[in-house]
Amino acid sequence: MPMSDDATSAGPKVRIFLVDYCAIVRRGLRLLLSLEPDMEVCGEAESVGGAAPGIAEARPEVAILGVSSGQGSGLELIRQLRDCRPRLKILVFSMRPESLYGQQARLAGADRYLEREDGPQELVGAIRLILRGESLGTPTRGCQKGGRHPRRVIQRPPEIIDSKTHHR
């Protein structure tokens, strides 16, 4: 039974590539996504080093990866993927708290950050959101000419600006 009510079996399936150092996590994600009639896992890698060539070959619409995806930085992989595959949707699925890594992942070019403690419906829902161009909790990113995602300028909350600019 699909995890989401808005799944449809008409049309081509969304191709998803998994990057995680843990084989159990990759297998669990593959099983979860196989329950969705409009999604399929088209490939996987256990490390950052194997991800870029695997993604180039599999040509997925979505990549799901962690902040640290074994033998390398997931953040660096996000930057690399943004440069070579600007239309690829990137979902960070991490055991690390969003409060520590979410902003860094978004600045690197991730479309969404989800913690592993979130439920299966949230994961499937997040995939559907980013495919529609929505990124919950983050500003919508537009593309510049050439399809590249611009780096966003982060504005500090007023209380931080005040404490930094007004000396006591």
C-alpha cells in the first residue's frame, strides 16, 4: 500500500538514486520507495566517490544522500552535483540534526533536509514536494541562466544584527 495518497501509477516512474554508507539504510529506503507506484530506485552508492559516476550513468530525477555519506563529504557532493546536474533534485536524509547541518546543506544546493527520525510519510512527501519545486521551510530558489542555482544570502535575525553592530 502506498505511503502517500497523491501517488499515481500513470506515466513514467520518478527515478531515485540513493547514497548512504549504510547498506541497511539503502535497502530500507529501496523497500520503502518500491511501495510507491510512481517511484523507483535506479541506483545506489555507498560512498561519495561512487555517487557522482553512478548518478551520471543512472540519470535520476532525485538523489537522496546524507551529510556524511562515507569516505567524503555529502556537502561537497551536493556542490559537485549542482555544478554538473543543476536540475537534479537533492534530498538530504541524515541522522544529524537539521539545526546543525540543514542550512549548510541548503547553501550547498540541497532542495530539502530531512532527519532520519522523521517517518516514512515525511520522506515520500518530501520527494513529492521537491519534484513540484516546493521546498518546505526554505525560500524558493530560482535558476539563473544556464540552469545554475545561485548561492543564497542568509540574513541574520534582527537581534543578532543589533548585538553585532551596537557595541555596549
